[in-house]
Amino acid sequence: MSNYHIKNFPEYFHEYRKSVRNPELFWEEIAEEHFLWRKKWDNVLNWDFTKPEVKWFEGAQLNITENCIDRHLYTNGNKNAIIFEPNNPEEPTEYITYNQLSERVNQFANVLKSKGIKKGDRVCIYLPMIPELAISLLACARIGAIHSVVFAGFSAQALATRIQDSDCKMVITSDGSYRGAKTIDLKGIVDDALESCPTIESCLVAKRINSNISMKEGRDFWLQPLLDEASKDCEPEIMDSEDPLFILYTSGSTGKPKGMVHTTGGYMVYTAFTFKNVFQYREGDVYWCTADIGWITGHSYIVYGPLANGATTLMFEGVPSYPDFGRFWEVVEKHKVNQFYTAPTAIRALAKEGVEHLEKYDLSSIKVLGTVGEPINEEAWHWYDDNVGKKKAPIVDTWWQTETGGIMITPIPFSTPTKPTYATLPFLGIQPALMDENGKEIKGNQVDGRLCIKFPWPSMARTIWGNHQRYKETYFSAFENKYFTGDGALRDEVGYYRITGRVDDVIIVSGHNLGTAPIEDAINEHPAVAESAIVGFPHDIKGNALYGYVTLKDTGESRDQDNLRKEINQMITEQIGPIAKLDKIQFTSGLPKTRSGKIMRRILRKIASRDTSNLGDTSTLLNPEVVQDIMDNVL
Ligand code: PRX
């Protein structure tokens, strides 16, 4: 492909056809023309979904930071790489040029080395959205260490589980973080977590809120003095294309979180190529994705994708509501943001506050709007289109996952006609399939089914850290020879896709993936609880909220139910984090179960959603009498 940018709809179709007829040739041309390799590959692609094994650009050598930083220095060293907009609008913006980014990444990389971090070691990063976060990812990549970023809203216990799972040697954190008007004691959380993490040898601490924290002698080090002493030169470690770049944990339906492993070459090619096309980034543009780098969206579309293109990427520390609901738009106006990428939950929250918050600001710089993380409802889509894009900026509804590494189904702005609530068409090289319950592919249009992908793409996760068997079972066993996404989708009369939501026990709350099992485990640890079941129910702003059905051990005793609810939510906050708190907790006399003892969540979901006109077949239940009782007491 000689054109890096797709320019119109016929060109999309033309390129798409090429990309699926001969995927190897297609990706080889892109990889060859647009990236810096120390050694070319022997093989473009090797794959076998039955094992499953996928290798892209095998035998090639590179360092992703040479692609994200060094190669831009010759032409664009003084261009802004990162614009950092702090939580407090009174604090000055920080502009980091490519030259400065290079120096800061190298210094950080040298600090990592001085603390004994080597190629292949795992480094846990638990930081707020400050420049050190982006820089620490790149510093790990510079020396071939595998970063594992844990979103800084997770609890000590959740952090510890993730550190233990991948045997991290180091954790990078800060004294604390700002979140709107509040501060959060991050170092305290890390201290609690590290009590059960014997593999951690050192902890680097960035100063952000100047709080009084305790530093453990020999383990904890302030970052800045180490950086000040470190050299600004650091030779990149030469990596194989299939060497792991990072681990990122995501929730599953059952069990502990899954450490998705992404490798170097394919991930770089795919995130960079999608970034350029999906956002139609042009030289000089300022691009802003509001996600946190703790999630995959931040990895791929705040850090790696934009920087590989030599783009200017904005990092925002704050929240949309602080100091008021105009903050996003104030930032857009201030930096003349050209591409703006956010989540439906943020759009709904802002829409609720009214357009007066927008009207004060000049949003005319916006060329492309993006959304990601959950299905966008029609009302939110139109609000975004009318008020933010003024009907002039195409909306790219991008469907993808932690596991896919990059955007999979999306319109191409100015090429694909958009349709509210539809992610529209597969990106180049992506071959979706809809499957029926019997495992057969559903052909034709105006159909719905389970969404699978039939052919590998460069940025797909290669395994689950330490558990390849689980990777196989979760993604490659439901449908033969296909990657199963866990989502349902429909295809309309012209072939556009609309994602309808998860078909497993993962619930997406405010764009965050939450598995029901770990939340239920947390609740069941309460001494008064016999058992529990969590389901999602529709929520105006969060998309879904969590509804808990809880059966107590001793129903005879009269308890203060409100107090119990508080205690249950407190346990969830401690074990997972505040994002997993329940909106409603109903105490039940029992939970509807099949004869084999499985909780019938389908019924519970319908009751929580107040959709009880057709509960389906309840005759197979072991205890049908509880259903009426639950319905009578629904909250
Ligand atoms: O259900 C889909 C939903 O988010 C899930 C993936 O979540 P996560 O791994 O956290 O990654 C989120 C950011 C890429 C998917 O299985 N999802 C993501 N984007 C969309 C979406 N659902 C509908 N429309 C989208 N655009």
C-alpha cells in the first residue's frame, strides 16, 4: 500500500479486498515502508488457531522506541510529542518535545538498569496520568523490560494479585494522585500491596502531590534524584518481533484477571497504521484521547500509535467534571485539538449537564470524533455529533478489545458513511464472522450472532501470561479455528456491524470491563453472606450498573440492611476497587438455580432490568418459588 492514508470509500474497499486476499503481502508492504527495523523478517506470518500460535514478522529485529522517538529526532525534534494538561487548570501545561522525550526516556531507562532491571523482567507501573507514566512505558520498552500497567484506581489487593501473577521485580508509583478536588494516597496502596509481593526488589516513587509518605529503606527510591544523575543516552535493546512488549490485565468471566501478552513488531505496525487512518492524523494536528494509560486504549492510542507516527498526543490528568463540566472543552479550545477520542459514558455524563458548558468554548478545531469502550446509544451519538462536532466532524465508533491490541471495526473518517450506533466496517485486514449457537457461520446480511475473527491480525494478544491453556480455552475453543470475542453483533442490510454487547459474564460499567466472579468472591467473604450473584442493568450514564442479589446465612436475625450494604461495598472496594461497587443490593431468600446447581443469571438479569414480561422457561429450576419472591422485592 503506497498510500498510508485511505482517502475515500472506493479506496477503502479496494484496499480491504487486497488486505484479505493476500494479508501477508499487504502487511509486509506496510511494515516495510513505514517503520525502522534493525533486521528484516524471515517470515511475515505463521499461524495456527488450533494451538493457538500466531507470529508476525518472525525473525525481524527492532526496538519500538526507535520508531516512536529516535527516528523523529532528525526531522521533528522540536515538535511536541506530549502535551500534559494537569488536573488543576491553574497549573501550567507541560510541553514535551521529541528531543526532550528522548532524553527523559533514556534517563528513565538508565535508572531502571541501575536498579537491576534487564530484558524480559516484568515491571509493574501504578501511576496516575502524569508524564512519568508514558515515559516509564517507553523506558521499559527501551531496555526490553516487559511493562505491566495497573490502572491506578485498583485496590491494594487487586494490585498485589497482578504483581504476583507476573512476578514483577519492580513497581513504579507516585506519592499520590489528584482526581478532581480529591487526592488519592497511591503509595499507601502500594505499601499494602507489597506486603504480599516478595518478588518486588525496588519501588520507584514519583513526586506528584507532595504528601507525607513512608519510604522503606533499601526498597523505595524517589525517582527524580535518580533521573537527575542518569545519562541522557541509552542504546536501545534490540528485540525480536515476537518478544513481549507488555502485559495488560483484563477481567474474565471466571477466575483471576488475565494477563494479556502483546508482542513488539506486529503491535507496533497495527497500532501505528490504525492510528493514522482511523483518526486521519495529519502533520501538525493535536490529538487527544481521554482514556487512562492504565487501559489498552491509552497504551495503543495515547502512547504507541500516536508516537510511532510522530504525532502530538495530549495527556490529561483530570476528570471531565473538574473544576466544572466544561473542562474537556476548555482543553480542546486551549490546545486546538483536532481529533478527540472518548467513551460513551463520558459523553452521556456531559450531555446530562447541558450544552451551556460547551457553548463558552471554540471547538472549531475538531475534525474527527471518536468513541470506544462500550456500545454508544443513539441519543449520545447525536448529542456528540450535534454539539461537539457541529455535524461536521465524522464520529468513529471504534470497536476493539484489550486482546485485539488495536481498533478492529470502525468507520474511516471522510470515507465510510457513518450510522449512529454502528461501528460499521472491519478495518483493513480484519475478517469478522458472525456465528450461530451451533458453531456455524451465519452468512448474508440482516443477521445477528456471536462475533468472531477468522484470520490473525498483527496486534492480537499472543497468550495469557503463564497460562496458554486458558488463552486457548477462552478465545479459540468456542468456535473452531476462530478467535471468539465474547461479544454479540448484528450485521445490517449493507454489511455494517453493530456491537450489541457481551454474551458472557463480563459487564461493562462506564467502559470498564468487570467480571462477575471476582466481585461475587469479594461479597461471599463477608461473614454474613451465604451466596451472591451479580448482574448488569441499564444505567443512563454508566451504560450498565451492577445489581447484586445476596442471600444471607442467617435470615432470621434482623440486621441493619443499609449497614450491610455499606459493608459489602466496602469489601468490594478493598478487593477490587471503587469501580466495582454495586449500585443496588437486594437481599434474597435464595437464588434461582438449575438442577445442576448453576445460578440462572438470565432470569436475574431480566428482573434487575425490570423486563419480566417473558422470563423464559423456569420449569427446569430447582427452586422456582424464589423467582416470585425476588420479583416482589426488586429494588
Ligand atoms: O464489549 C466490547 C466493548 O468493550 C469490550 C472490550 O473491553 P476492553 O478490553 O476493556 O477494551 C476497551 C477498549 C478497547 C469489547 O469486548 N467495546 C469496546 N468498544 C466498543 C465496545 N462495544 C461497543 N462498541 C464499541 N465501540
